[in-house]
Amino acid sequence: MIDIRSDTVTKPDMAMRRAMFEAEVGDDVFGEDPTINALQTEMAALFGKPAALFVPTGVMGNQLAIKAHTSPGNEVIVDAESHIFNYETAAPSILSGVQLHCVPGTHGILAPGAIESAIRDDAYYFPPTTLVAIENTHNRGGGTIYPIETIRTISQLCKKKKLKFHIDGARLWNAHVATGVPMNEYGALADSVTACFSKGLGAPVGSILCGEKDFIARAHTFRKIIGAGMRQAGVLAAAALYAVHHNVARLKEDHAKAKYFSDEVGNIPAFAIAKETVQTNIVIIDCAPSKKSPEAILASLKEEGVFLSHGMTGKIRAVFHKDVSMEETEQAVAAFKKLFG
């Protein structure tokens, strides 16, 4: 079985399991879990922020950021293909009482001018724009990377307009490895930033939310309100620490696998791939030229032992990670060629 549905399917290896087994733990609700405290301190320093909060999921990190940055009735600007809009189950409206203003981007990347045009005028009958959130790398965009200069311009715009700025950095590690931009440079440009440990880094659970101390204090309270106060969760934080210490640099291998896969599958006439979007570990495959449904294509590949996921309408998605080798990537390509070449 070659599972390239997502980089969330990675499993902890024995060294990571050993780190989890040996983790020193305490009650995190009392602030007494030393491993969680160590993780939060290290991540705050890494992102150049005063404070950080360990959370179970990336969705929770994003939603706590929205909750802590906004008030009910506010509006949040996001890309129309963003994870926050498409895959977080209308959580902003349920948890924070805000609405999302979805702005079309190019492969998930918002132009600063488009953001500025979406900011509401100051009138009582408009919802106040209070937050801009971007996603780096961009999932539905195909793993595309926000250029750092674009982020810098958006940051300056938000400061000028007195808006908060959040980076959904679920795969920010991939952007960092591909570009060499330090994590603290991303952190310096945003009011808050999240990063996941449970995708390409291979930890079983967890994300981090970083920001100012008062912001993290509010997020911490909201985390407890929604039932996510954790007890001896240092075993999870230990996996996250191990992942950051050992599995970041190797992400370049996943990028190489995605590039090889996209070059090979993109040459099959039955499929179309926007190769300029293959910048990290995600490949979005347009099935329209095949005249077959994504469901039929996924079923045929599954019979060959290759598992992909349904991306967007008419498209499927392959995501490369540490638990799929280059040899298995080549086997996946061979299955595509056998079935559709």
C-alpha cells in the first residue's frame, strides 16, 4: 500500500516513540507539564514571539487565533480556497460569531491589492474588518508558497489599516525548507502564526500557536472553554519536540518526490498538472482530460495499491511524506502509467 492521500497519515517511528515513552509529564491545566512548557518556550523563541500554546490540531490553532483576535460581528478576510473556509466546518461562525470574506487568489496566494479592496469602509451597516488570515503553504493551491515579499506587504497593509494578521502555517515548515526563510521572519510579520507537527514532521498529534503574551493568554482561556485543557500531554509534546529536532531538514526529500511525480504524471495525456504550483510536497491532478470521474480514477489506483485523495471538483491530490520512499513514489508513477498512460 502506497498511501499518498495526505502527509497526516505519517506514523511515529521508534525513536519518536522512545522520546514519548521517556517524556517527563505533569498536569498541564496547572501549567505543570515540563515537556509542554519546554515545547512552548522553544517554539516561541523559534518564531520570535513572546509566547506559544500547544494545541491538539491545526484547526484549533486557527480557530483560537480567530477567537482571540476578533469580536462577534466582525469580518475576516481569507482566500476563497483557504483551509479556514473550506475545511474547518464553519467554525468561525459557530465559535467566534464572525463571517469570512472570501477573496479569490492565484493558486491560493492573495494579492495585497485584492485584500485592500476587500477591507470594509467604516459604516455602521458593514461588518468591521478586523483580521486577515493567509495560508502558507497553501493546500488547495497545490502546496504553493507565499513569497516573503508578499507577506511583508500584507503585514504592512494590516498595520496601516489597524488589522490583525494571522498565518495558518500548517505546512510552514515546508515553506521554510524550500525557501530558507527563517521561522522568526514569518513570525515577525504576523500577529499570530500556527504550525503543525502532525503532517510532514511525523508527530501523531499537535500544533503550536504563537503570538503576544496577552493574545496567548486569551487563546489559552478559549482552549479551556472548548474542552481542550490537557493533563499529562507531555507525551505528545515530546513527539513534537523530536519532530522539530529531527524531521524538518528532510522535508526537502518530500519536495523532490512531489517534483518527480508531477513531472512523470503530468506527461500522461489523461491528466493535467499546473507544474508551477508544485513547490513543496503537494500535487493537484486535474482529471478532466481523462473523461473519467475522480472517483473512478481513485478506485482504479486503489486496486493497484496506490491511495490518493479527492482534491477539488474534478481533481485528485497526492501528498508526499516521510513514510513514502522514492522507490514507492516510482511505483505510484508506474501504476498511473499502467492504468492511464
